[in-house]
Amino acid sequence: FRGVNPASGVVLYYQLPELKKDDVITMEIKDAAGNLVRSFTSKPDEKFVRYEAGPPPDPVLPKNKGLNRVVWNMRHLTMVGVPHVRIEGGFSGHKAIPGKYTVTVKIPGQSLSTEAEILPNPLYPIDAATYAEYHRTMTNMENELSSMHRMVNSLFEKQKQLESLISALAANPKFSAVKADAEALLKKMKAW
């Protein structure tokens, strides 16, 4: 006695032949200008770290022989997070604006493309220029946030490398100056 809500987004079906276990398929969604909006793969991200209030993992494409289905939620790329750091907001990219999009599925030795169109909601009196301004603003903010998070993640990795180097330095007096400089730098990095 329960119904199933329809999928919220662009429902994409693709048919696959029998693939090898280690074959990877990809799907790219590009806007009319050829800019990448979203991509998916059949290979799970091995570096993904799940933590409370963190970004969700990207969906993994099914690669079963025969008919497969994936739903693109019409959002742009998920923003980068800083593991175990919570922000007030989400990590999902902004909603794609009305327009035509090219969807390309690539399997080893073959690539197929089709088009999808997102129509404007007739209940909202929003013109194309306003949609374009929304897209530019959101893209700039998402790129800045992801860039900042990538920098924090990179510096944290360098901090861990520095800690490892300090612990690996022998207690030999000839390394004392280098060790003191490294510990001073590490203190600054931790304060930052």
C-alpha cells in the first residue's frame, strides 16, 4: 500500500555488454559550452573519507550486463571537504540551470553520447540572464571553497610529513639545527 516517489533528476539508462571485472566505465555530463558539470565512474573512490556532516560519496555507476540506470540529481560537482571538519552548509554543487546537456558514457573501446534538456520551471518568472548570473555566482563560490579546502588538506598532509621527518631524524648533534628549524615550522603550521 505504499507508492514509490519518482526519481528527482534526470534518469539515464544505458545498456552494457559483458565487461571484465576490472573494466571501468565513466559518465560525463557537459553543458552546451562543453564545460564539465558532473562526472561519475564505476570505480568507487578509494580515498573517500566518510565523516559526520561531510560530503557524500559520489554515486558509483552500475556496470551490469544489460540495462543499467543512474539518476543525475541535476547538481554540479560535489565540493571538496576537510576530513572531520564540519561546515554550516552542504557540499553538493548547485543545481544545473535550464539548458541542453551532453551525456557521454565511455566503456573500454567505445563512447556513446546523448542529449538531455533541463526545462525552466514555469511557476517561476526567472529569465535566462538571471539563471546565468546564479550559475556564475555559485560556480565562483564553490570553486573558492573547494580551492581553500584543497589547500588545507595539502598543508595538513605536509604537516604529517614534517612530523614524520622530525621523528626520523637521529639524535645526532649534527641534525640539531635542522631539527630545531623543522620543529619551529611545525609549531607555526599547527598554530595556523
